[in-house]
Amino acid sequence: MARRSPVRREPRRVLPPPAAPRTANLVNLDAEDAALSELQKGLLRTPREIPCKYFYDDRGSALFEEITRLPEYYPTRTERALLIERAAAIVEAAGGAALTDVVELGSGAAEKTVCLLDAAFAAGGRPRYVAVDISAHALQRTRDILAAARPEVRVEEVLADYTQGLALPPRLPGGRRLVLFLGGTIGNDEDPEAVQLLSRVREHLDERDVLLLGANLVTDPDLIHAAYNDAQGVTALFNKNALTAVNAFARSAFDPAKFDHHAPYRVEKRRIEMWLVAREAMEVDLGRLGQTLPLKKGEGIRTEISRRFLRDEVLRLIDASGFTPERWMESPDGRFGLALGLSRSSLHGL
């Protein structure tokens, strides 16, 4: 899981209606066949898998916000504190007053991003905020939060699955672009897929632009395990909701009540694995996929991996994706890291 700083309270202003999203959502007509094929391949492979993007329908996004407030879920508050502490340095490295675009991939509710926008305004900039998210609910929350915290910020929304392609609004002339990929989301992919994703991001940047990448770091295994197995069971609801999202898309017939949440921390692989484990033998009608899925009692469907990194591993990912690792920032407890990456041609000793 991955996506949130307390919001500064200012008088709410009446704003014009937000612009319509610039792209279609997860299942737009152009991508629908590809998405069905991706889902089918995942469910039929060994181990069976559901892409983790199915977590983030509107209900899933709301549940994830709830998760970030749980006492066990340390990543969000750790990253938030680090961003607040280093916001001015990040904005300075990204161009200070010349920063015209802050683009966030997987914006969620964008609460963590407010501190960066505050720092940009303090530096004399007036950046536009471009929120990219798969969830309309998350984009609405972004709108509400920024309307309260920074009503003067121009917000543009991209309702899309950025893992399948990235379409951003045109650059503003003469400025610099800061792309945020926070929340440790980079840990949802193995290295080849992570490099491919970051390389696609790089295609939208030029030598004046900066990537800020957030990564969960290796820490106490018990602490990591507890973050994905909270006492209130919110993460279990979040995990099972992926089946509801799959049903809505594929018209399949998964019954979430027939699955258990299972999220062990694999110490040898340094990663959480989220599973849905069948409570009984069953055959699931896969709807538009045109077949049934046989499941044995105890058989699992993996819904997510969430890797923990060492510092050098994060920097190698950035380097392999066409960036020059320029600055590393780490929380005092060593649980979370932020890396700034510049295009190689833009290296000038920031």
C-alpha cells in the first residue's frame, strides 16, 4: 500500500467548478480490452494475482485514507514528517520560484503535498498542481483539501491508470516541473517494472525537471507486519474490496466473505505480500473473461507486494531509469527515504 500533513485551516473560498478530468479512467474504451487481458493473465498464472490498482475504486480509496490514520500504519506519518522537514530544500532543488508544475502520481487525497506547495509559495513560486489518480473519490478529496489549504493553487486532474501510460497536460512555458511518486508505491513492483514505470515518467521531463521518489526502508519486521495487519481489520476490508472492484469491472462473481486477509512480511524477500485466501473450495464465474476460476480451500490470490529497500537499491532504480540520483533524505528512525533524481543532462551540482 502506498499513498498523506495536517491541513492548514484557512477560510474556505468559493471556487469555480473544477475542470473535467483530462483522460478517461481505468476502463476507458481504448484500454478496456488490455485491462481484461491483464486481469485474466493474473488470475490464471501461478500464483494467482489481481493487480493492486483494483484496491483504489472509490470505496478502496476511502478505506486507504482510514488506514493511514491507524496507529499501526507508520509509513504515511513517517513520510509526512520527512516531507515537512525537507520541503524547502526539495522545492529549492526543483527550481524554487521557477517551479511551475507539481505533478503527483497516485495523488490520493494529496494531504502530504500541501507542505511542498506551501514551500513553493514561500520561495516565490505559484505552481500548478496536477493530480493523477485512478480514483474519482481521491481526486474529489484532493479538490476539497486544496480548496481549504491552498485555494489559490490551480488544480488539474488526470483520472487514469498511470501504470498503463501517462498523459499529462502541456507544460507551462518557461517553468520547471517536479514529479512526485510518493507513499512507497515504487515497492509494488519488481525492479524491471519499476524501472519501466520511472522511465516513462522520465519521458515527460526535460533537463530542468526533478523526480521526488519515496520508498519504504528495511526496518523491524514486526513493525512492518503490524502495519498491514491492524487490530481493527481495516486493511482486511481494504484487501477484500479489491474483489468488489474486480466484480464491478469484469462482472465476475467473487464473494469477498469467502476469503481471508493474509499479509505476512517475508523477511528473506524484504517485502509484505497481501493475499486473499479461499475459505472453501469454489468455482468463481469470471463474467466477461468468459470462464470460471477453480479455487481450492486455502488457495490464495495475491493482491499486492510492498517491498522494503536499502538506500543504495533506491538510488540504483533512479539511475537505471534515466535519472541522476542527486539528493537522499531519510527519516531519523530510518524507516522511510526520499530521493531526488535529475536527468543526466541537467546535473549541475544542486
